[in-house]
Amino acid sequence: MQVTIEDVQVNSGERAKFQAVIEGTPQPTVLWFKGTSLLTDSDRVHQGKEGTTYFLVVDNAALEDGGVYTCVAKNAGGEVLCKAELVVREAKKDQEGKKVATRRKLHSHYEVKQEIG
């Protein structure tokens, strides 16, 4: 058995998805952890499987969802695990709002002293 997952980067409010292709006989049991906490399905966290691809989805990712996630696959032949990091950045619209807030509006001022032609 072999498990590989990759780091994921999303903006706050976006969907984060980890995917792992896991093949083993007998079919393995797959568990997902954040840090040392076993993850279970909730309104924002979903686990699933499509063929040999197992996935973990975090909807509406928040800054506190960031951290190290571990995928563990177990069967009679043993146990393998792989870790990846979820990085959640502040939402782009917040960053743009901050940029707008730091801009200064400049006005051009002209004084006509003499008309030419």
C-alpha cells in the first residue's frame, strides 16, 4: 500500500480538497486526521471515495482550518500514512479592500493664467 497527498492552499471561504490514491488488498480502511484529532463528517468537512481515490473536503475554509492533515490507510497487511499541509489565506476581496483603503485620491488643480491662441 502507498499513500500520497499534496499540500493545499486556498483563500478563506473557498473549498479545500485533499486527494489520495490508495490501492490495497484487502481494501484498506482510510482515516483522516487534523493534527492528532480524528476527523468525522460535519456540515463543512466531508470524506469520500471515488474508485481508488479517497478525498477529504473542507468547505468554506477558515484560517483555523489551516494545519497538518494526515491520511492513514490500514488493512491486514499493515498501515501507511502521509501528511500534507492546508494553508488558508485571507480572502482576496479582503486583501483588495485593504489596498483600496490605503489609496489616496489625488486631484489635479490647474490655474489658467493666459490663454494661448
